[in-house]
Amino acid sequence: MDFISDHAVLVVSLIKIAVLLFVVMTALAYLTWFERKVVARIQSRWGPYYVGAHGLLQPLADGLKFLFKEDVTPPSSDRFVYILAPFLALSLALTTLALIPFGPPGIQVFGQPVFVVANSNIGLLFLFAITSIGVYGVALAGWSSNSKYPLLGGLRSSAQMISYEVSLTLSVVGVLLLAGSFSFNGIIEHQGGNIGHWHVWPQIVGFLCYITAAIAETNRVPFDLPEAETELVAGFHTEYSSFKFAMFFMAEYANMITVSCLATILFFGGWLSPFPASWTWQLFLPGAGLIALGLYCLYDTVKEMRGIAQLQFAVVTLLCLGGGAICLIPRVMPIVQGPFWFVTKVGLFIFVYVWIRGTLPRFRYDQLMSFGWKLLLPVSLANLVGTALAILLVKR
Amino acid sequence: MTLPVILFFICGAFAVAGAILLILARAPIHSALALILVMVSLAILYLLLGAEFIAAVQIIVYAGAIMVLFVFVIMLLNAGVENRTNWSKMAKYAGLPLGIFLLLEIAHWVWRSSVGARMANGGASQAAFSTRALSMQLFQQYLFPFEATSILILIAILGALVLAKRSE
């Protein structure tokens, strides 16, 4: 016990890292399930259905499959860099999540905030620093495979990520000017009050620039040129197999989560509730939402499911109902508010991501480049200058 | 030994090892990777000294932007493995001892200066600049040099463009 109280930062941080990794890894796995289900819905299919109830065990099966596949290393590849690249991609993608506050800093254990691993004064800058070296994972993977298609994919993706990173950073500076802080908690607290104080309203242009650049930065449809199947087989990860391939896959999804978290924090008030604090009934929302989900699952269990699937879904139902009941305990209720709103907002963003993937066709490469440099960059620059002028005029 | 001191030695070792690897590596991309390692280690050293902003900018600008361009060019040219030359006699008998002497001298003066004393005392310096203080200095006291530098860089970019266009 002495050791814990002496090294509170170290111990609490390690526990937080372990919990965050577990949660994020599970979320990554189920994100693939979510994406396949939503895209299937858009394309009038069923999506994963047979592995577990509603395909809920599909991510587990996929993970096992990746683990047991043969791990092929091309003989002419640069071995060290070839192995380094996926590690770099995944570890950098996961590191950024350490900076994200999932809830208010006031909730503490041993004097350490619970909902953020690394509470930095310049969190936003650090996040950009880490994402700016995230390019290497993709670029090095393309180069070290020593093969045509990966090299082209790697080159494309580095060019694309460098180009859009400029707009991404510039589109965010408007928010920084408004909030006057680099720290995530400072930015979120500046949006306090209700939905009308969110930065998305004064910074609507900045937000649109941000979300466009963010989709390009994470190499997602319609900007997924690094892995354009029809031209480049699979782009930078063509030569990767087994778990190294899975690591790139996980890195892409982790980047998606980071970018959605950042959008939530910067423009949509992070862990703040959209309603004014005087509406006390909103405290019941997390529990009520989970119980509603549980009731729907109960209906499904009884009506739709048969055999082993019925058993599995009964477990899901119990988890939802139990979680909802816990959220309604008066002591727990205020703690779950922050994470509830944060996760809900991030979930909405990820849904939009998947929605865009299911709807839009891919850009051509020259279109992508001219769009980034000739439209997105000037617009985000103009937004920055406009915001600065407006702030100056209002303050006078 | 406290945690900052341990971190200082780890990052210092990484920075030195990266610098040596940068020179010794035969494939250009390995040299570039070693240079990135040096820059990231330096950033962590800045962080230990309390200069958060400089650390972040070090990674964004050097490791993130400049080195990405380096790697990009190396990939684009597909530069192969370099050949080793035989060491020239000059380098062997004059260069090596002189180099070691220079290193020892620098180490000696750093050790004797106040910087060395402060580093030995465990890193975090009192003169740590907050981001706000830094930007106040940059945009008030040093505004003219700051803007002049940006114009200089713009001219350099234009010059590079002109040179590239002329060869067509």
C-alpha cells in the first residue's frame, strides 16, 4: 500500500493503460463487425450472421484466423524495416489514444484523473506530433516489401498524408483561437453550458475542412487511394500476411477512433452533455439507454433466436440490463455521464465514417491532390484568418 | 537515481546510437530511420527539460515533416545500397584522433558549464518556457526576425521552383 501511495502516478497510469488497451482492442474488433453490418445494411445484405448471434463472435473468429495464418516474409524484402513497419503503425496509432480525455478531470483516484492516461497541457500538439510520424508505418511498409504495388501504394499514401495533414492542422487552429488553450480539457470546458456553446457552430467551415482532411488522413473511402484494389492490388500492405496484416488493419481502425475522438473534443464538446445542467433527468439517460437496448435484445432473444444463438443473446441481454441497472445507482450515476456522452458522440462519428464508405465512390489520384491543395488548404487558411479577425473585432 | 535521470540516460544513449548508425548504415533508408530516432530522442530530452512546446514542434517539424520528405525522396529514387570506400590514410591517422579530441573537449566544457551542472541535477530546469511565454516573445519581441525568416523561406521555395522549371 505504501508503494502505491508513493508512486501514485506510475501505478495508476499503468492500470489506466492496461484498461484502455483492453477497451480499445475490443472496440477495434467490434468496429469491424459494426462496419460490416452497416455496409451490409446499405447494400441490402445481411453481413456476418452465422458466427454467434447476429455474427457477434465474428471478430473473435477473424482474430484467431489472423493468428493461425502463415506469416510470409518476401525473400527480397528489407527484413528489419519490413517487421518494424506494422509495429510502428499500430503502436503510434494506439499511443495517441493515451492523450484523449474520456471524462471530466474532476473524477480522481489517488489524486489522478481516471478518464485520461496522459493529461498534458499541450495535448493537441502532442497528438499532432504523434500522427505526423504515423506516416512512416505506411511508407516504410511500402518500401520494405520491395515490390511494385506496395511501393506505389506507399508513395501515394505518404504524398496524400503529407498534403492533408497541412489542412488538418490548419482547420483546427480556429478552435484553438476560440478556446485559447492547447489542452483538451481546456478546450472542452470552454464549450460548457449547452449545445449552443459547441465550437461546431462558429467553426462550421473549420469542422467541414477537418472532417474531410481527417478521412483522407486515415486513408478511408473516398480517399483510400493507397489501397485502391482495382489499381494497386492492396497497396502498401500487399505483401503482408497473418498478424502483421492484422496490425495494419487495427492501426487504421485505431486512427479512425482517434480522429473521431478529436472531432468530438474540438467541435462537439467532448464529454459534456448537450443539455443545460438544470435538466436533471438527463442523469438517467445512460442507464435508460442501456436498459432500452437490453429490452430490445430480450425481444430478439425470445422471438428471433434459436438454439445456441438464443443462449448467446441471453448473455448479451443480461449484460445490457445489468449495465443499465449499475448506471442507475445514485453513486455511479454522475461518474458515467462523461464517458456516456463521449462514447455516444464518437460512435455517431464512426457511423458517419462507415456511412460515407458505403455511399461514395473513390477519387482519382490527381483529383485527390488538386482537391487537397487547391480547395481544402485555401479554405482552411481563409477560415483561420477569418476567425482571427472576428476574435480581434469582438474583443475590441 | 530518479526517473527523469534514468530517462535522460536512455534517450541520450538512443540519440548517440542513432547518430552513429546514421553514419554507418549503408542503405539510405536506414540512415533516414536512424536520423528520425535521433530527433525523437532529442524531443524527449527537451520534454525532460520542461520545454513541452519545443518538444512537440521538434517532432512535428523535423521527425514528421522534413524526414517524411527525405524518406519520400529516397523511396522515389529507389536509392540502392552504398559502397564502402577504403579509409583514406588522412582520415585514419589525423581525422580519428582529432575527432575524439574534439568530442572530449566539448564534453569537458559542457561538464564545467552551468548547463552540465543543471543536467546532472536531474533535468527539469527552472527556465522552462510555457507555450504562452514563448509565443509572447516570438510575436512581440522577435516579430521582425520571425516574419523576415518566413519571407526568406518563401523566397527559397520560389527559387527552387524556378530552378526546377528551367531544366524542363
